[in-house]
Amino acid sequence: MSCNPELVSAFLDNELDTVIVGAVTEHLLSCDECVQTMTKLAAVKAVMSDKFMVHDPEGLTLSVMNVVTNDRTAPPSNGMMSFLKKLGI
Ligand SMILES: [Zn+2]
């Protein structure tokens, strides 16, 4: 499979089917970019789950992705940026 931040996000939330979890886990083992994404998402989700009730999981994922994309202190690699742009984020 190819890089997919949404799958990484769903993976963190335990929202994936068992079959897909295997594929995502396998991808994470071989992809530094997605591990980086997952690390950032985990940090953001930890903060947000402390402060907000989740009424809109899809909107939350988008907000999280925006935070990750706008993270100026630790900019993602060019490869990650162009991948996110391809997704229209
Ligand atoms: Zn990847």
C-alpha cells in the first residue's frame, strides 16, 4: 500500500478492520514518513481528547491534519508535503 495519513489516523483510533490494520502496520514498519505522521497525530489527539468532546470525528481528523500540516516547528519532509498537497489538504 502507499502512504495514507487518513489510514494512519484511523489506525490510531482503532477504527480499522483487522485486514487493513495488518497492511497499515506493515507499511508503518517500512515508512518513516508515516511513522512521523502517526507520532504527530498521537500527540495532537492526546491533547485534544483531554480538552474536547468529540462530536464530529471526521471534522476532528481534518483539524488534526491541519495542525500537522501547519506545524512550523518541525516541518515534514518535502515528500510528505507534496503527498499532502496531492490529497488537497
Ligand atoms: Zn507511508
